[in-house]
Amino acid sequence: MPRNKVYMIVEGHGEANKPYPNQDPAAKMLVIKMLQYVQCWSWFPSKRPWRLRSCGDFYPRTEKLLAVLEAHKHFADCAAVLVLFDLEDDCPHDIGPQIATQIRERGPWPFSIVVVCAYREYESWFLASLETLKEGYQYAGDPETRRDAKGWLEKHFDYKETRDQASYTQRLDVVLARERSRSFARLCHAFEQLRGACEGGSAIVTP
């Protein structure tokens, strides 16, 4: 069986759960969008993400995350795993490499692993591309300096994570979000690294 699937380990209900029976969860929509963005046509997302209960299952204690990554060794089609969670206060530039180091120490791994922290939360990325989600609107300022982006969207647009996160992800503009959000730019770079690993037939752990 070829290794051609990107699996996902996520934190939120919106990322992991289908909003409707005929609609994919947000994390799967995100992986589809990113694979298209980097033009990696030989890899595909897995059917659904694996959800951990909270940010604390990713960091600072990584035992649960590492156990779930070990479980992915049983998936013969696993080419890569995206580890994605919100990081409200700590700096992704510091925490991401710390987690990746612990993952490397548990290796070797038969698949690539990329760690991406959404600063401050996944919904901050929506603020970075607001005009493509809601016509006539553009978020003023740095979307990553606002706490509770989810609450801001709820107040202005009646946003509900479990209902809307997937459809917002589908309409998000990758180029705009990359320009305006450092943590989203990290996501883009991670998938560029995955494409390189795919083309080179190697397995990487990043950052």
C-alpha cells in the first residue's frame, strides 16, 4: 500500500468533527487546501482527524501526543501527520521546535510529522482573510494580537465553531492569510517542506 495520506491530530471540535453529514471537518478541508496550494497532487487527506482533548495534551506534556503518533505507525498509507493546535499565550516559534525535538527523540518515524501552532487560535486565521469570508468586511490590525477571535466572529457574524469552521476554512484565501498571519505562514512553509519530502521520498520532522 502506498504511503499517500496526510493524517491530522487536532484539538478543537470544529477541526475534528463534521458540521453536517455531507461536509468534511475543518482540518480535512485545510489539508485539501494546503495540498492544492503547494501543488502536491500525489498525497490526499485521511478521512477524519484524530482529536485530543485539550492543548495540554500537546504541550507541555507530550505523552498523549507521542502515543497517538505511535498509533499512526499502524496506518500503512500514512505519509505524513499534521499536528495542529491553538497556542494562546506562548510563542509558536519557541514551542513548535520543542515539541518537534521530543518527537525526533522518539523516532525514527516511517512518515513525516509537521507541528503547527495556531496563534492565538484557529479562528485568528479567519480574521486574516476576513474579506473572502464576509463580503464588505476587512479586519483592521494584526489578527494575531486579538484574544478570542472566535468570540469576535460570534459577536459579528453569529459564528459557531462546530457549524461554520469547515465552510470558513474552505473560503479562506491562503495568500492573504499567509501575508497577515505569521502562524499561518508557518503552516504554508510546513506544507512546502512536506512537498519536498514527498518528492525526495524522505520522512521529516519539522520545525
